[in-house]
Amino acid sequence: MDRRTEAIAQLLETALSERFATPVIELLHAMPIPVAVIQATDLRALAVNALMARVLHRADAAGLTMSALLPPAHPLSDPRPFRSVATSGQPFATTVVIDGQTWEWFIRPLKGPGRSVEHFLTGLVTSPAAPLDIDVARLRDMNAAKTEFLNMAAHELRTPLSVILGYGSLLAQGELSPEHQKLAGVRIYEKTRQLGRLIMDMSLVGRFDELGPAMAREAIDLVELLEPIVKDQQRRFADLAIDFRFGALAAPVRGNPYWLHLAIRELLDNAVRFRPGPTGRIDVGLDEVGGRWRISVVDDGFGIDPTDQAQLFKRFARIETDANRHLVGMGIGLYLVQEVARAHGGRVLVDSRPAVGSEFTLELPRHGKKR
């Protein structure tokens, strides 16, 4: 747990030092455990995610001091651990029981520009009732994945935040000409969109655990699912010739519409993003082959070298070239597509050549009898 909380603390420390309140709140809500940021001066809750608010039974927790928020007998109301962390600068952890459930309670210092402790990151990690009740290997893998992700996120978030801060500072000082003000606005808008994409990626990583046997499933028609996604891309990217072809009037599968929608949209987003210019062609097809539905997305973009294709579907893998280095991302898009395919008993395939384009295919088992 130390490595993971340290990564979270570093990430939030960066956001707090930049004085960006919204990213801090968004980052907290993306965390898969109950967490809060507490001010060191008066132990006031600066931000609390929904999981922590639920544990505390206080939806209005943000803005209250710990003494006002919790009764004196509550395990988290003791101010001494916070004071100890503020004085020593060292993290604190102990086991507590809240509403009959055992937790590991941790406090980590968040230092300001002067390197003094200005805030605390505090949170709770579930302690299992018995080792045999959990899959230890799976938990270790999940923990390593989240640590790896948080370290990458801290690095990736710094770039758009620094650009926003720089241009925002110049605008606030009023030292830019009208022409440069417009340029600053465009750059801030671009970096804010990048930041939004990164935060969305963070929230998805926290939900990967849903792609398991307990995932909600229902009867879905892939034709009805695909059509609005493709039409939305056609509307948003009018300079691209986006065409779709269905080899069946209906394509029944059994699965989760939320995750299938995300996977299909990710394939289309990649076809739009990874290309040398705003024009080109994307062909989307749906066919039945051997009792399985095949959704294909063919583009004329950058293409991928055969030696790099084995890395495409690995978690947090990013294949950078001179042509695509400016495109930000966490490297989870195609990993997400693969995990969604596996959770539905399917698979994802790629056929690509540099400077020619790529074809990605999502295969899913059909549901019901053939008409």
C-alpha cells in the first residue's frame, strides 16, 4: 500500500501546487478507495471523494473540520496522527474499525512550494476478513497496475497543467496583445481537452474491476449500438469520409452496453486521431463470420510497424513515433478494447502497415438462433 499511496500523494501534491482545484477533485473521484485531502492548519476537509463521504455518512463533508465532521469517539477524529505527520513529515498508517469493518487508515503529507506540510492525503484500504476469501495474486496484479498507472498519470498531467498555468498567468497580467490573447485561449482550450481525456482515462482504470464474471449483461443489437456512434463521428469530423456497412439487419449479442460502447468508440477515436491530417477515410463494417460478429474499423492513418504491434494491447503501452508524439494519452485505449472483448468471450485483431493504415477487428460471439 505504501507505493500506491505515495503515487497518489505525488499526483495530488502536483495538482495542489499548481492551485488547480478542479483537477484535485476529479483525481480524488477517480481513486478506487475512500480518500480525502485535509488542510494541515485546521484539519479542514478540502476535498472528499464519494467513497469517503459514504464511509463517513456525510455527503457535506467537504469544507468541515474533522472535529465538526466526526464525533469524538470516531477513529478518524483523533488529531494526534495528523499533528505527528505534520511535525515529522513521515506517513502514518494504522488499523481501525468503522461500522464493524476493518480498514487500514493512512495519512500522507502533501508539501507546498516551501516544502512544509500544507495538506494531508488520508484514506482507507479494506482489510480482508480472511486471506482465503480473496484472490491474492489478482489483488497484487491490480495493485501493481494502479501504482504503475498513477505514476504515469502524475507525469502526463504535468504537461497540460504547466501550459494552462503559463498562459493563464500571462492573461491575468494583461500583457498580451489581442492576437496573442486569442492564441493563449486556443492553447488553454486544447490543453484543457487533453486534461479532460487524461482524467477520463483515470476513471476508466478505476472501473476495470467491473470486467469480470459479475459484469451486468443484457441482450444487445450491435446494429443499434453502432449506428449512433458512427453518426456522431460523422457529425463531429465532417472532413473525414466515414462510411459504415452492415452485413445484417440485426446483430444480437449478450453483453454490457456501456463497456461495448466504450470499446467501439475507442477504435473509432483511434482511427480519427492517429492520422497525418484532418482529411482521409474510415470504413466501419459489421459482418458475421463463423457464428461470430466482426466489427471492423479500417483507416488510412499512420499505420503501425509490425515489430511494434505486439505491444499495442499491453496495459499502459504507448508506441511513440515522430508523427504521433504530440498526441497525449495513458496507453489504455486498446488495452480496454482487449479486456472488453475478453469479458464478452471475444477478441480483438489488428492488421496494419506504416504509412498505409490499419484495420482493427472486434470479434464477439452471436447470441440467439440464426434467423
